[in-house]
Amino acid sequence: MSKKNAAIRTSGIKKVALLGRTGMPSTTFNSTPRTFTPFTLEEVFRIAEGIDCDPIPLLSDTPKGQRLVA
């Protein structure tokens, strides 16, 4: 499980509520972790803000060979 998914699960916030807080479309939120397209830096910060956590640990979750999209 990715650090982002673990942080979301630990927060106890339901996905629908998190989507409302971040303003992210569900298609982006659901498909990004399953593809080779990483979340953008802005999306990581929006998720962190939505679950009220520090975004820095979530940034280190990028798999080798991938980088965040600016």
C-alpha cells in the first residue's frame, strides 16, 4: 500500500468527502495510483490538506524511475 493510501485510510476520511475537500475528480483520484502517471505535486498537496497531514512524507512515495509531474 502506498504512503498516500495509508495516510488516507488512517485519516478515517471517506473518499467522497476527500474528493469534496480536494476538488479532484474521482476519475483522477481512482486511476492515478493504478497507472504509471503519478499524482502532480499540486494533487499531493491537496490530498495532504484534505486529510490534514504533512505532505512531505507523501512525496517520498514516488516509485523508482518515476517523478512527480509539475
